[in-house]
Amino acid sequence: MIEPPPPVDLAALGHAVAKARHAANLTLDGLAERSGVSRRMLVEVEGGRINCTIGVLHGIAHAVGVPLGDLAQSACRDDRTN
């Protein structure tokens, strides 16, 4: 039987985005300008309140200079025990 995927950890994703933004010395407005993602959307992502699209996450990753996979991995939580 195939098990369903683990839940997406939106809070961890938001934390990773905020951490990457701060490391890049960007304000929310600066990240919005560089990523093409609205400030309002960024606030929702960083707050862990929205499951953004891969396109949004790609824009953010590119703007802060981190691999897309690093941000995406932060949202993957696997609580299964082997």
C-alpha cells in the first residue's frame, strides 16, 4: 500500500524564507521588488499561512540567492518512523 505524503510544514517554510531574506539583507519590499512576488504574498508565506506555488517559491529563492530545493525541503516534514 502506498502511504500518503507527510503534511507540508508551512511554518517551517515561512521561517526558512524569512531567514533567507534576512541573510540577503532584504526588507519585505526589497524582496517583493527582486522576486516579482507581492509584499502581501510574502507576508503570508513568511507567516506560514499560505501554501504558495512553485513559481512563487522559485522567485523568492532566486531573489535571495538560495537553491529552490533548500526552501522546498524546509517544508517537507516526514514524521513516519522506519
